[in-house]
Amino acid sequence: MNSTRRQVQERLREFALRRGYDVRRFDSGRSMASRRIRAIERTGIDVVLDVGANRGQWAAELRNSGYDGRMVSLEPLAEPYAALVARASTDPDWDAQRVALGAEDAAATINVAGNIVSSSMLEMTKRHVTGAPASAQIGTESVHVARLDTIAPELLGDQTRLYLKLDVQGYELQALLGASSTLDSVQVVEAELSVVELYAGQPLLPEVFEHLRARGFECIGLDPGFTDVRSGEMLQADGLFVRRSTSTVEE
């Protein structure tokens, strides 16, 4: 019976591969969604800060994974922010703010990408456009940039055990530099990490790793992210970091 089942599975996978799909057994225990929830439970998170929220896809996935605590989503672009507000309006524990995070409080211009999730404060490189032609820049938009340290008291109130998710397209280190005080309350960081320079002047994976390591975080998981559609090279990964000194809530 097991032999027959394996043969059926192999044939189904071969059929899918010929049509451009890959079918594998889903291991929920090793998924990023599972690691997020376990990290939240281990560290006693009382608020999740979703930075670079776009239309709220990531936060909605977190809800579907079982997190029922407070969420604050930040998104600077007008169109996805409107969709984010509509999505969050049905959830009493989900707030949204139209702002980008950076190292300074300032007005700025963001580069809007054809694939809007790739929009960035930084200029997109040719390497990025080659890997994902649909992401090429199509315009700009004026946005407000704030240091997390500036806005955290109003955003977060008395909540002091934070999960910080950064999906800011090459602006990770700038966002972290503007959160030097708030980072003391962060127990978990989830950040998009670039292997190659996709945005001009951005920090690459080793630099962000080192910055977080120096602040007491260790990486507990890496998931493949953005991949070159032509070569298959992984260009970005999603990293999950936990503050080891407080990785278990005291009984």
C-alpha cells in the first residue's frame, strides 16, 4: 500500500512539474507561520508591529495562524493604505497608520513600483528589475517618515513586549536605527533580508544580521523569499530573530 501511495505521489508531482508547479507534503511544524506563532507564545508578545503592511496581507495571515492579540500596521502609500484601513476596520484589535519608518523624522519621496509591494525609499537596481521585470518603477509619491522611537509611545501605549515585522524594501537598517530605544522592548524581529543589492545603497543580509546580533537577537529561521524568475537564484530571504535573554516568559 505504501509503495502504491508513493508511486501515485511521484506521478502527481511529475505531472505538476511539467506544468510549472511543485507539489510537496506541507510540514506545518517547519513553516514560517508556525515559527511565528511559537515565537509569539514563547516570548509573551502583547503587540505586533507590522511595518510595511501594504494591504494587510501579512497581518491577516497572522490572524489566520491563531494570533488574537493587538496589531498595529504601518503603510506609507495611499492606495494600499486605503485597502489596509478597510481590512483592519472589521477587527477591533487591529490599528493602521499611514507612515514609513526611518532613522529621521522627515518628509520624503518613495519610489512606487509596478508590483507595489516592491516600492521603496531607495532606487531600485537593474538586478532587481532583471529578476522581476514587473517590479520596475512607475512613479513616486510623497510620504511621511518617522522614527519608531518618536511615534511608539502613542502607537503602543503600555504594551512592552513587541513583535517587530519589517518589510521595507532595503530600508531595514534605517528603520532599526530609528528604533534604538524601542528595540529594548522588542522580543521578536521578522525582517526581509537581501542577498544581493536590489535597492541602491541598501544593507545586505550580513549587515542586518550583525546589527540585530549586537542588540541581543539570534536568528531562529530563514525562509526563501524573492527569487529571480529567470535564473532561480534566491535574492531575498525572510529572517526570524528572537531575543535570547527573554526567549521564554517567566512563570
